[in-house]
Amino acid sequence: MRILSAAVMMVLLTAPAYAQMPNLNLMPEVVTRTPEEKEQDAIKDKAYKESLKKIPDSKAASDPWGTVRSNDTPKAAAPAKPKTGSAANTPR
């Protein structure tokens, strides 16, 4: 009886985890394309590439804040030098 109840408890505990597993088909059947379909795809790809060539080059990016900012960047402050000598080692 104990073995049966332990088995039932294991099934009940694993059922929610099993229910959350997605039903994925990681190995779909391989579908081959006919030569006509390959030819149509090649024609579509060629037309797409030609249409991309017809798009004009973009202009330089406009900067609406360009006149507000200055071209000079602020310089960082020089790092502080550590004190040396007897004054640095004396307790306060």
C-alpha cells in the first residue's frame, strides 16, 4: 500500500511539470522545392535586389541641437597627486 501511495504521489507531483512542456516538433519533415519554385524565388530575389538599388542615398543626419552645443568638449580635471612626506603619515 505504501508503494502504491508513493507512486501516486510521484505522478501527482510530476503532472503539472509535464503539462507545461510545449509540444514542439524539432525535426519537421523536409520539404523539397520544385525547379519551378526555385526559379520563381530567384526571380523574386533579383527583383528585390533591383528595387534596393533604386532607393536614393540618404542625406546626412540632421542635428537639431547642433547649433546649441559647442564643438569644444570640457577637459577633465587633473587627477589629485598623493601627498608624500612626513605630513601625509602623521595621525590627526
